[in-house]
Amino acid sequence: MITAISPIDGRYASKVAELTECFSEYALVRNRVRVEVLWLMALCAEDGIPECRALTTEEQTLLMGVVEDFTPQEADAVKKIERTTNHDVKAVEYYLKQKIKGTSLEELSEFLHFACTSEDINNLSHALMLKDGLAALLPHQQEIIDQLKVYANEWKSVPMLARTHGQTASPTTIGKELAVFADRLAFQKQKTEAVEILGKLNGAVGNYNAHLSAYPDVNWPALANRVIEGGLGLKQNPFTTQIEPHDYMAEMFDAISRFNTILLDVDRDIWTYISMAYFGQKTVKGEVGSSTMPHKVNPIDFENSEGNLGLANAIFGHLSSKLPVSRLQRDLTDSTVLRNMGVGFGYSMIAYQSSMKGLGKLKLRKDKLASDLDNAWEVLAEPVQTVMRKAGIEKPYEKLKDLTRGQDKITKETIQQFVEGLDLDEADKKRLLDMSPASYIGMAEAIVDGL
């Protein structure tokens, strides 16, 4: 929308459309309705609560229909009630009472939201939003990992001059370097998936006070568990105040942030390889690289990704540091902050799509890689001095340092003449003389095979 303040809802709206089902106000209200309905159904199924009688099949179908048929228009009806109540969760309760009015369920109206505090409904609703949000976000993470693995295997034997501290260093392969990123990202994705999404349904201070005052013989933790774990697929947290402490959220946001930080590293490295002409970029008809320089094909996708990853991590950083902190049994500072979970997910998703777009444009410049290697014979100082150590030759490091450090040009002839003058085992000497910067890649290919 051209008048949107946030680029997530404006310029990038199409890129995050699937997140509207996870993090919009509509999604939050829909999840509240779901939790309230499942709680009522659980109460009705509990023998120890005779006043909340068992439901007929038709009544169960009616209630689940309210959940399954919940639309943005229904959410608007809830928001209309909220304008009177000035309380978002109470508006859901009143909405549901309206939905069952005039039916056989009306006699059970007062068991809607029974013994619940608003946070019982909200914490589970937010948990469901995160569960849905991860289901949308993780496939985008996997796309990036898979593409890096494809390139890693395709280019595992393509030698590349490494650069430590920005200076020429022992050669590697372009495939092995991308394999490192693929493995790091996959590990953080696993960490994100491993986070247990927690929930509570234990009342105003987490002790089932109101529940026991009405029905002291009911096993309330077990009843709550049937909703939290059985109905919603979450994990019950028995140790809470009025709020579920949000520690799992911090763990999740930190894991996504670590993924994002590694991806930012990918973006910057590939941006640098493009600037070094190790990669070219496929052009897209109609695209403009510069408003004045027609020749330019800018690495804008990686730049866009980097910027959006920074925004995502800024949001996640505040969420993970703020949410686990609450004064005494609760304060309300988490409420407005939680509404921004989708912002972090949104900027992450925009970044992931940009990285994927950039990766899809890459063209490997083997000629440039080979040229740089052929102009860096000084990197063979490492294997030469290592073999000299093996042979017991005095001060091998210092001799290679004098030969190579700070010199304008080290050639193949420079290295080979030095090796020829060494008192080495013939097999070792031949191996060094046969070596080139392009062949000095160690176990790079085998490492990729282990990905």
C-alpha cells in the first residue's frame, strides 16, 4: 500500500504476505478464539465439572465451526466489541457468547473464559503465532542452505586464493568456503527448530487459585495439559507467574538472530567476491544498475539482504532482552512488545528472499580465480617451510620469510629455485616442485563431501 508507514506493509508487502496469517491482528484474534473454544470443550469433557455438561456431536461441530470459519470479517466483529469493552480478550469472550446465543450451548456461556486470566489466552495465542511463523520462515532458511550446498558440491574442486586479514593466504576451494556457511546455517536452523514452544493455563498468578475454589477435586494441571499439549501441540510450562516467562521466546529469537548473523556474513563475503570478479552476475532484462553508469550490475540483492537482516536482528535483540523481564508477577510492558514479533520475522523473510535472488544470479569466473592463484606463488612458502621442518633444516620459517615477505613479485621460478637448493628427501622435493597454488588445497574436496 502506497500510504503504509512500514515498508513491510508497503514496498515489501508481497514478500511477506504469508506472514499475515501468522502475525496480523486477525491472526492474534483468531488464535484467541481457538484457545477459548478448546478450553470450553475441555471443561465440558471433564467429569469433575458436572455443571459444564458433556457436548453433543452437533455442539462440538458448532464450536469448531466458529474456529474453522473465522475470517477477517469475524475479527472485525470482535474489534467492534472491543471498542466498547476497551479490553481485547474480554471482547473475544463476549463475541463467543453472541455466537452461541440462541443455541443449546447458551446455557454454558459462563464457562467461556472460566477461571482464566487474559494472559492464559494471550500466551497460548502468541505461542501459536510463533508456531505458524516458524512454519513459514524455516522453509526459506532451508532454501538458502540447499542452494549453498548445491554450489558447494558443484565447485568443491575449484581452487581459490584464500584471504586472511584481507591478504593472500593458503588456497582453498570456493565450494569448501560455501560448505562452511551451509553447515553453520543448518546448525542454527536446527537450534531454532529445537526450541520448545511453551504455554500456560493456570490462572491469575499461576497457581490455579480460582480453579480450585470452584472445583477442588479436579486435576487442573492435567486438564490444562489436554488443551496445551493435546489440543494446541505446545509444551506446558508448570512454573509461571501470571505470565509464561517468555524465556523460550528469547531462545528462539536468539537462534534466528544467529542464523541471520551468519547469513549476513554470507552476503558480505559474496559481495566481496563479486567486487573481486570471482563471481559475475546474470543480468535481468530491463533492470538498471546505475542511473548514470550503464555498465553496472550491482550486487543489490546481497545489500538488501544485509540491511534487512540488521533490522530483523535489532527487533529480535530487543525482544529477547526485554521479554524475560517482568516486574513481580507481571507488568504490561510485554504486551506492546509482543505485537512486534512479526516485524522481526518479516524483515528476516525479506532478507532471505533477497539472498536467494542474489545466489540465483551468480556466475563463477574460473578464469579470474585461476589468474589470482597464478600470481600468488608466495603462498607455497607454507608447505615448503613445513617440509623443511620435517627434514630438520635450521630456521625454515625465517628463511622463507626472508625469501617472500614484502617482496614485489614471487614467481614459480623463485619458489622452485629455492626448493632445488634444499637438502630434502627426493620424494618430498618432487612433491614440492610439482605443487602449484591451484593444487595446494589440502582436503577441501573431502571436507565438502562430508557436508
